[in-house]
Amino acid sequence: MANLCETADLVYKFDSAEHLAWASIDDHFYALIKDRPHAVVDKDYRNSHTVYQCSVFFTTPKNADEPSQTTQKNVSTLDADALAKQSLKLVMWHHMGGDILPVDASKARAVQDVCDYFNISVNEAMAFGDGFNDIEMFKLGGHAGAMGEAEPSLNEHANQVTGMIEEGGIETVIKEFGLI
């Protein structure tokens, strides 16, 4: 996985239960994470910790609203066949980045697994999201709430658009349903 990211010359990080470990980082991202206690910069982090996903970034935050030719070049460099050979897939959550995950991993599967564990129907579940990677979860069933800052294409898959997280969007919906 790391070799694929390095070949594509991407900014990327590994997520574990303890840290967001940046293996490759530029000045823009470093400025965003330098004071966060769970963020570390360690190219070899994956060698000594259990990692559950890798996130890749195709543009820097200052130009994130305009997908660039560099973005398209780097996405195409992450060859789907090369990922598949390692039983991995790229799931885009925004035009500026995505997650490299095992082929059988998804938010929809996680919701289904939790519902199965508690023996409830997915139609009784609520899901909230803001990115492209939430579409499959929204299609699963139940109540789908798009956050106020969501990718516009996600809204068409949502039952409701709520406020931003900072505005208490999730709390508002949970109260509307009388759950709190």
C-alpha cells in the first residue's frame, strides 16, 4: 500500500486506534495537524502498529475546491488492478482524497454488521455522512442524514439534510425522532 502511495507521489496517512500517522506530508497538512495530540509524522508507523486504513490526498487544502490535473494524474496512478492484487480498493470521500481499504470494507458493511450484532433491521438504523464514501451506507436503508457541509451529490441520497456538525446537526435529528 505504501509503495503505491509513494509511486503516485501522494500525501498519505495511516489510521490506527491510537494515531493518525502521516507517512508523507506537505507544509499545508502539517500546519493543520501539528498541534493535534493524536497526529504523528512517521513514515514507518505501519511497521510497528496495527493500521485499519490508509488515506490519500490528491491536492492541498489551499486548492481543494478546484480539482486539478495533478489530482487526476495521481488518482489514475493508483491503478485499480494494483490495488486489487493486494485485496484493496480506493474509496473517494471528496475530490481531494480517499481511503485505501480492504475490498470488503465499507461504511455500509459496518452498519450492517452492527445491526446484525444487535439483531435489529438496518431500516431501524440512522446514518449520517458528508462525503462520497457515505452513498453506499445511505442506500442500505434506515434514515440517512446528510450533514450541512456534505458533498452536494450526497444530498440526493439522503432522507434529510441537517446542520453542520458544529451546529449540532446530528443532535437535532435525534431530537426530532424523540430519541433524546
